Amino acid sequence: MEQMSVQELHERIEVLQAGIAACEAEIEKKKSQKSAADALFGGGN
């Protein structure tokens, strides 16, 4: 990263933040699906 310019570092941060947001959205989706399955099948014990 030492060879990267400030602009390139900012761009990399943006890409990484987008990846984090995508992961967080997927986590919420999976939690929602698990909650629905638990409600349907009585899980969560």
C-alpha cells in the first residue's frame, strides 16, 4: 500500500466499505430467514 496514492487509498476504502455493507446486508438477510424458520418450526431453544 505504500506505493498507492492518496486517491487510490480513498478508492480502496470505498470498495472495502461497499464490501462491508454487502456483508452486513447478507447477515441481516440470514438472521431474518433464521427467525422466520424458528417461528415456523419452533426453533431457537
